[in-house]
Amino acid sequence: MSTALCNGRLFLLIAVFGAQAELTAQDFVISEMDQNAQVQRNVLFSPRDVAVVFTQDGGGSAQGNNGTNPAQNVTTFIASNEYDTLDGNNRINTTYARLKFPIYEARGSFLLEMPFAYYNFTASFPNAPQIGGLGDLKLQGSYNTWSSDDKRFTMISFLEMFVPTADNALLTQQSSTGNELTAFNLGTGKFVIGPGVGLVYAPRPNFIIAPLYFFEASIFGNEDRADIRRGKLRIFGMYAWQNGVYTLPEFQLLTSYLSGNNDVYVAPEFGYSHQGTTLYVKPGVGINPDPNDREWGLEF
């Protein structure tokens, strides 16, 4: 986040467009729940109409494509700014640029993420400068490996990689352990791979529950930097109303398997989606944080 946003963090999610191919009755057929009669009917999907129920093969459904369902694979551009105050009063602000597009006939996706980090660690290092620069590049692939016949359950496999592209200046003031939140925001100095798995349960088109888990480990890189062995668990639910408003409470647990540190964080999200653009506000608080764990944060 920029300095002007030091009391919060901004997250702007923009779903840009769907596939631009010529439509036929077989190209984009989706299932829309009639809320009154509780029956299913098939309708034709327009690539410009993203605020619809989206249930392609292998994908979970949610009312509107507000970008919260990891089983939905459409082309999106995401610009976000995240601000965290850490235990000990250090601060990190990270601006992300993300591009996601579908692969394997929309059963999977590929995500490219570029972070630009800025941090103030003067609470721990009074004479340290406030430093900013490019962080580690993230590449992530996903594939919807299984879905139930009624499309209510979807299992997702992930594989992500962090490339050590961070500016050297970002690495200078970090602690010696590379597993905490600070390392992944500011750069690890390592090539890190992270296989993951997720399950999306969509009992209704406008309601989903999704646990996701990643195990992230360094494979090679700067020998002067600490190795990485950490788990990342996210559990969230999303409920959307027909007017585009939605809520998404989330629980996060980041575990260092080398130091035993746990970063526990809860964050309720409130958003609005309209014609392919989603905006939300997301306050969050850390539970019993250790030094340099998240104490509180805010996205809006």
C-alpha cells in the first residue's frame, strides 16, 4: 500500500472478460437456479455477462462470478494493495498485479503474480531506511481434478512456484528465519515450490465453502538465506445476494515447520460485484501473534 494508505489496505478485483470465441449452444451452457421455483434451466452465456451462475465442467458454482470461487476459471486481472501491521509495530505494504486465465478448456487456470513491496521496520531497526522494490514472482497452475455429478463438490489441485526476483534491498533487514510472513512478502532468496489441494462445496449457486492447503518448500537458491518449510491453510465461506453484495469470512493459518511458529489470522470480507468488477473491504486480526506475525490488517 502507498504511504497514504497506512491505516488500511486496498484490494481491487477486476474480472476482465471471458473467452471471446464465437458462441454456439454448446460453447457456453450454464446452469442457473430459479430461486422461486427451485428448478434448473439451461441458458446461453455471453462472454460480456460475467454476473451469472458459472458451472463449467469440473467447476463449482457461485452466484455471479465475483472472483471468490477458486474452482471458477475465467480470465481476470487483479490489482491489489495489502497493508499489514505486525506484532512489534513493524509494517509491510505490498501492491500486487495478478493475471489469471483459463487453461484445459476452463478446467484449470494459470496465474502470474508480481508483488511490489514496501516496508517500515524502524520499530525493530530504528536506523533502518524504509525500503521498497519488486518481490518474488509467483507462478501458479490449478486443475479441477474431480467434481460430483451435481457439481456441488469440486476438488482442485495446485502447483505454485516462487522465483527469487526480489530486490536485494528488500532482503537486508529481515530476520534469519525465512518462514514467517515477512519472508514471503519481501522475498525469500530461494526457489520455492508449493503443491496444494482444495475442495469447493457449493450447496447453492450463491453459497460456497472452501478449504485450501499448500505446502511450500525451498529447493535451491541463496545459501545465505534460511530454508523454507511452511504450510498455508485457508478456510472460507462465501454467500452472495442477487444485488451483487456478498460476504466472505476467512480463517488463515501459516505454519513454519522449521521454527514451529504459527500465524493465525481471521478476516471477514464484505464485497460488491457488478458487471465484472468486484470491490470489497476486509478487516483482519491476528490471534495471539508472535513477533512479526500479523497483528491486524485491512483491505479496501
